[in-house]
Amino acid sequence: MCSYDKLLCEANEKGLEIVEKNFKSDAKGLCKGNKIGIRKDLSSNEKACVLAEEIGHYETTVGDIINQSNHINRKKEKMARKWAVDKMLTIEDLFLASENSCCTLYAVAEFLEVTEEFLSEAIEVFRQRYGIRYVRGDKTLIFNDNGFYVIQQGDDSCET
């Protein structure tokens, strides 16, 4: 898990300038060169998710990719989002949320300090990476259409 403040420090170390501002558009964040704008009225969790993605754009993509009808731009967007997921969460975080009785996507997102939208994207990244199940010791994380659930050998667990 990576907080907004930690991301701000890391961005500063990379020489990035982060500015919180009101946008005329409904964009949540924009990256141009070494400057990143973050929508001022977002929650701290939203700002962290947006900043991680914008740093992901800085690290992985170059140029204007606002036009998402272009296949290459969509691919670059996906690269930045995957980078953000890897920065913000690990599959172990899903086990940790389950171990802390988080039984809904909302509860998991709150526990991990991300948005539900970001969590859903993370779940999809992990599902593509690991397949429909991931085993850790006596626990198995199973991805499904609604999110995921963890089962422990000889124990029932909740579905998120």
C-alpha cells in the first residue's frame, strides 16, 4: 500500500513537479513532461490512485494519449495503469484485507486506501497475471466476476 504523501515524496525524488488544481475538464490527473496536475477536490485515496497512474504515464509513455479511440493510446493507458497497480498494491494485500474481515469490494478498497475503481482494475491485472486462483500456504485466493474471495483449507471465508 502506498499513500499519497509517500507518492509525493517519490515524485519529488524523480524530479517531478506535482500541482493540485481545478481542471476545466473532468480529468482527474494529467502528465506533461515532468509536470503532473492532480484534481484538487479528490479524496486522499483518489489522489493517490491518480498520482500513481500519472507517474506511471511519466515512467512508461510519451506524448499525448488523450484520444482513447486510438489503439496505441489505449495500450499506453493500460501500461500506465498496470504500473500504478504494481506501485500501489500486491496480491498479498488482497490476502491481508481478507484476513482483516474485509468482505466487500468497498471494505477492501477502504482497508487498502484505494478507490473501488482502482481495486477493480488491480483485481483484473492480478487475474491476468496469476490466472483464476493464487495459492499461498493453506489459503487460496480465487478471482471471479464479482472480485475475489479467499478460502482456507478447512475454513469458509467471505466473498468480495
